[in-house]
Amino acid sequence: MYDVRYSYLLEQFADPAPILAEIGRLVATGDFTLGKPVAEFEKRFAELIGVRHAIGVGSGTDALKLPLKALGIGHGDEVITAANTFIATVGAIAETGATPVLVDCDDSFCMNVDYVEAAITEKTKAIMPVQLTGEVTDMGKLMAIAQRHNIPVVEDACQGILSEFAGKRSGTHGIAAGFSLHPLKNLNVWGDAGVVVTNDDGMNERLRLIRNHGMKNRDEIAILGCNSRLDSLQAVVGNWLIGQTSEITRRRIENAAYYDAGLAGLPGLRIPPRRPNVKHVYHLYMVFAERRDELYKYCLDNGIEAKIHYPIPLYQQEGLKHLGYAPGTFPVTDRHAKEVVSFPVDQHLTRAQQDRVIETVRKFCHGR
């Protein structure tokens, strides 16, 4: 057991009775597949992001894959994305049959847009920026490049709900965006679930077909699709939590600012740049540490459940060797894999717990 734990789910759902009561009412209706709770959640999620359409799907990974399928992307195509992302981004691209083309990140943890144009080829059919940690890619510069080359942009906003670049919310920049509702996301449910958002009516119609076997109705198949429907049960949980999303976001931002102030100036520790034109929503709170592995162990030994995201760069993983990237191809991604450590930043943390984290890190950095 840790004095400061990483997962907050036991606190968030300490009293599940109201949700279980809603689930009981759902059971009494038998409305289990694309039912009323799903339609309600989709409407509320679209309003939350500020888009015309939200389509509930089976996972955050599917929320990335299905827009690519809707664009007709497949074998022989390329999709540009960030080298430092989680496997789900690259996995979603690969599941369509397309080839992921990686570009390095910068210290914002997002794709370095200055490298994107050099990665574009005649095979490039989409760009998938990743709003990693709740940070946001330079979407102004990226969209200008995409428009110049007539390439659609599908945002991986799985970690970035309510984040913004230059006052424009993640999920509203490209043709579509995918969000995750995984239990440890800022808006979460009780299992895997995801949402695709779009302002494009044609994309909305195609996504709704694809997620439900391509069925126009019970008897007619319009296209080949798959089974990736948001469960009605998960939609019940989502509807119970969605009204809290803005407050959850506010608390996380407040907690991150408290850490920034408490950890600033420590020897061997560096706070990432905080860009004034970005609303960072802190799905993860990460800092750079010169002696990261030692600090990580010190925190665990002293009751602080820190994490590392991610210790092995994606392009060096055994399962991605076929992409052909040599070690050292992405130096910033490599450096992050050696220096980054994550601390709990969720809305249930107390100031006393945060002070405990700060004091533990200070003792390490000052050699006490």
C-alpha cells in the first residue's frame, strides 16, 4: 500500500449505489444495444466538446481506427503520427492495413510539427497528432501543413478531453477525433469505451454504419463494418460522470500548478514548458529527472506510487521492428523514455498528499 496511490477509482466510486440504481433501471427496459443511454451520452458529449456529432464506440483504440476506415485508408497507405505515443495510436493505424510513419516529439510531449512535412509522401493519407498527457500539438501549424497538402487530420485526443490550443478545443481541428473513456481517463467508465467526434455529416453517417456491421437497418448492409458499439451499461456510467468533467479538469489543472510551484528549481529536475496558448488538462503530470530511475525507486520506497510513461520507446519495441526504424532515429523520444516520471495528479488528491510527494522529491534531489 502507498501513502499516495496512483489510481483514484476506489475513491471516485466509493458509493456506486446511484450508478447501480441507474443500471437496474436499464436492465428493466432490456435496452442493451445502442439504446437510449447511448443516444443521451452522445448528445451530451458532443455538447461538451462543441461539435455536431459524437459517435460512441467500443474503445479509445476503435475511436482512432474507425475514422481512418471511414476515410478509406488501408493497405499501401501511410498515416503520420508521433513516435512517443502509446501503442493504441500505432495499433489503430496498423489495423486498417496502413503503415504508421513516426515523427519525433518535443518537450511538450506532442509531435514536433516542424518534422511533419518531411515525412509526407505520395502515400500519406492522414495525419494523426496525439494530445499526449492532456497537452496539445501545435494544431495551428499542423492544420496549415495538412491543408497545403490536402491531407485529412484525425486527432488522437484520447488523453486530451477539454484541452485546447489557442482557444480551440481538442477534437474540433480535423475531420474527426477519437477520445477514450478508459477507467483512468479524465472522463471514465467501468471498462473499455470510446467516442469519435466530427462536424462532418458524411463522416458521422459513415461512422455510425461502420460501428454497427455496416447495417442501414435490421435487414440491409450498406458497407462492410465491424462491431464496435458503445455499451448501454457504459453509457449509463458516462452519463453519471459527464457533468463532472469540467470540475475534474479544473482540479487537475490546479493540482498541476501546485506541483509546478513546489518542484520548481530543484537540482536534477525540470518542469516541462507551459505554453500560454495551450490549456493542458493533465491526464498525466510528468516531469524530467536526470536520475529518473533512482528517483522512481526512491518514491516507491517512500510510499509514493509514481509511474513511468513510457520506459521503452515505441519504435524500439519488439512488435514494431518491422517498421524499420534504427535506434537513435527519434532522439527526443529516446530522452523522454530515460527522463520522464509521472506523479498522481487526479481530482481526489489532497494537499497533504501533494505535499508528501513534493517533500519526498525534494529530499531526493537534495540528497537527504
